[in-house]
Amino acid sequence: MDLPVVRFNSRSERFAEFSNFSNHPIELRGKRWPTAEHFYQAQKFLDPEYEEQIRNAESPKLAKRLGHAEHKKFARTGTR
């Protein structure tokens, strides 16, 4: 039985509310995160100040960029 594939990798597509970039705040570890993308990217780093910078990023796109930034000295092992 073939089931339909549900894709949600874009904010403009159907099911976009399931994307990490979806504009739905989440509360985890005692903090409010603007999107799941903000939380995901921040977890790559050990530095609490840099984590806050990512949490306070103005958009999920900026949070992602910060998550890939040249702050490797603060990065957790095994992250990209």
C-alpha cells in the first residue's frame, strides 16, 4: 500500500505549519523560542550567550545562519 508523501519543507507550501521555520513559538527549557529552528540551531553551541543571540534572532533564517556561523570553538561535538 503506497501512502502519500507529506512534504513540509517550505513556509509557503501545504503543511508549512510543521516546518522548523513555522511562525509558532515553543517553550522549552524554561525559555520561549520564536520557532523550532531557533531552538534547533542554538542547541549546537555550548556558550549560553551565543545561544541567547540565536534565540533572539529576528527570523528563523537568521537563526540558521548563526547556527552555521564561524563560532566553532563553542560548538558541541558532532554538530554541523
